[in-house]
Amino acid sequence: MLLMPAPSTLYDLGYWKKRAEEARMMAESMRDTDTKILMLGIAESYEQIGKSYEQVATWKERSQK
């Protein structure tokens, strides 16, 4: 079951990198090529989500100054 992270972790790049690493580890153990490719795509998506949230957090920080 996929759960949404707590709001406090949404802007945490480390959280998303950890999720990406977990997805990559799962992909390594998969025998079906299509499923493996799908999991690697999910890992990449987690990385992109983290980068996007990090940019939003940076923008918010700068706009409050």
C-alpha cells in the first residue's frame, strides 16, 4: 500500500532519494524485464518529485526574505 508522506517530509529531498533507492533495490530483485523497467521509472519519478519539492521550498524561502 502506498501512503502519502507527512507534509513535513514533502520538501525533504532525502526522503524522496530514499524512496528512489528503495524502488531501485526492488527492481534489482525482479526477474521480469518489463516490471524491472517500470520500477526503475518509479525510482526516477521519486527523484524528480524530490527535486521539484526542493525547488518549491527554495522559492518559498527566498520569497519570505
